[in-house]
Amino acid sequence: MIFAISSNLTAQIKIKRNKPEREAWFSSLGFGMFIHWSLDAQVGSVISHSMVGASEDYIDFYIKNLPTTFNPHKFNPDDWAALAKLAGMKYVVFTAKHHSGFCMYDTKTTDFSIMNTPFGKDVTKEIIDAFRKQGIAIGLYFSPDDFYFIHNQGIPVSRKDEKVLISNNKELMDYDKKQLKEMLTQYGKIDILFIDGMDEQSNLLAVHAWDIDPDLVVTRGGMETPEQNLPNSPIPGPWEACFTMGTQWQYKPTNESYKSGTDIINMLIEIRAKGGNLLMNVGPDPYGEIPQEQDDRLREAALWNLVNHEALYGVIPFDIIKENNFWFVKSEETPSTVYAFLTDETLKHGERKEFLIKSLQGNAQTKVSVLGHAGKIVNYQPDKDATPFCVPTDRGLLVSVMRAQRIYNNYQWPNPIVIKIENAAYKDSE
């Protein structure tokens, strides 16, 4: 599945202070978990945005009543972190404060926070602690917009009005800076910051964040972060695409439709081939659990990662990103090692198939293997030879492989296999 990029995605980044070595570290992570969760998960609405243009009665209920019923008593971030690690996710980004202004952390700046709910615990701290225990890098999402704050200023709730921008609202700017300092200093080392504001807002607060911690990697506000779309070709420098599993960032109990696990895996492959990171979102429910549909898809990704993790990390784009049904990356440490992801191809269990890869040239030392399988045994079929092999030709590299590993009980596993090709080089087919 290839997603086209829309013209409004490219932010006009004015200031870049991410350190090159930290950007390289970030790019090596490859796959992250985005978590959108706030008090309006209770009603299954779009996170925060329902306040824009709402009646006074609606906003009053949102601000005064929703905090009194928010009690995610099943919240166990250790489960979230264990699932993320299993799925191959190397970093997390949590919505510590979204546009509504409701703080999902212990703040001294406002009472409109998780601390003033029946739950009354700093979920941000607990999430950070849980993910750190799994060795997962820590990222926080912060919104410069604050509907609660501007509503109290008597300004109509909006994201576009000039009066709601921090560049035109000194009180809001000072308030945001205090909150950002809290987030970046009271939980130990924060690795990544996602600033979800208009371009100028993101840049102004990115500078403030870098002043607090020069080693911080700022994604939105410091690099390209296409949302719900992918570029048609690689973007120079580090970049991150963020996607929902369904149609909404936050928990949506009804009227939701989800991408398949295969869609998510193919998306991850395409993004890695183009040199980016995938930040895949989950939206926990009001009780504090990741919905079963989202959990299921991450476990499908976890199984695929168990088989093919070698091709996702420590890799960089190959000279060509795609040929027919193959996407390519190469090892950063050993560039002559190429990984070819075979997508959109019906390859049955126990079936051998040959492919001529015109973009690759081989030699007598070139060898191929299928990740996750030793290439010797086919389950219950001892008469079959599962050995992968290749033949260099003038027209490219002829590769012969078999889907030999039994992944599902019925032998029908729909997800891509990855062919590891060692001692290969790019062949310009033109």
C-alpha cells in the first residue's frame, strides 16, 4: 500500500537545532508507539477538537464534569510497554497535554489535570517509568494550543484565530513555557519531544526546549512529520510519519474501522525503505486499557517483528527503494547486505518461486536466506528442499526462495517475507 503525500504536510521549519548524532540515533529507532489519551476518551470523541465552536454549555460540561468521572482504574502501563517492546517499537510518544489544555501529568500551573480526577495519579510518570523499564526511549507530545486557557481569557476556542497563537498571546506563551519546563525536568531524561502547534508556535517552543536540553530530539517542530500520509520518495534528513490504526487518534468505541495488521506491516516496510520512522498510534479506552482491536494488530506486528526484526534496525535506504513487489533497505554497517521485502505477493507455504531482481547484481560470493528460517526443513514435508539460492545474471540477480516457515496453524500467513541478500550491489537497469 502506497500513500500519497498531500501538499499541506511540509512544515516550514525555520530553526533546526537537533544534533546530527541525535538525529542519527532517532532514525535508527524505526518504529514507535504514539499514545493519544485524555479525559474525553470517556465519550469517544475526537481528542480536544470537539471544543472548537462548541456551545458554552458543552464547554462548561467538558471542563467541569468530565474530570469528575475520569477514573481509568484498569490502567497498567507495564502491559502497554511490554506490548510495544514485543512489537519492535523502540520509542514512545505520549500526549502529556493535548489542545484541550487538560494535563495528563502532575502540574503546578493548573488544576485542569489528571491529579484532580477520581484517579488522581500522574499517568505520565507511570508511563515513563514503565517504558523505561523495557529499554524504550521516552517521548512526550505537547500542544502549545490550550483551549481551557484561552476560554478563561474570554477568547473563542479556536486554533486559527490570531489571539490564540503564542506569538500574539504572551500569557499563553509564558504558561506553555512553564509547562514544557515541568515536563522536561521532573521525569528524568526525556529523549524526544513532539510539539503539535502551528509552524511558528512549534519553532518558538522548540527553541525553548533545546535551551532546557540541547540533546533533546524535537520531531514536529524540528523535522518533517507527515501525518496520515507518506511521501512518494525519501525525504532528506530524518523524518517521522504518524498514523492512526483506525480513523481517530483517541479511543473511538463505535463507528470505527481499522487498518489490517498487514496494512500496518506494509506501511512500516515502505517507511523504512524511504528512510523514515513510523509512529503508530494507540488510543486507550476510559478504563486505561488498549482496545482489543488495537492490541490484536500490534501482536500481529510483533509476530512479524519476531521473524524479521533484523531488516528494520541498523538499516538505511538502498540505491533504489522499490522494484515490482520488492522494497529494499541495506545494512548501515555492511552496505553490501541488502534486505528485500516481498509484499503483495501470494506465496503459499511450501511453494518455491523464482524472482529476477533487476536492481541487484551478484557474484560468486552472493548468498541469500529468508529471515526467520534456516532454509532446511518444511513442516511435515521432509521431501521438500527449502534451501534458498541465487544465480547472478546479466539481467540482474535471480533469486529462488520458499515460504517454508509455519507461522499460522492453517499455513496461510499473509504477511511479507524478507530475503537477506549478502555480497550484492546495486545494478542500474537503465
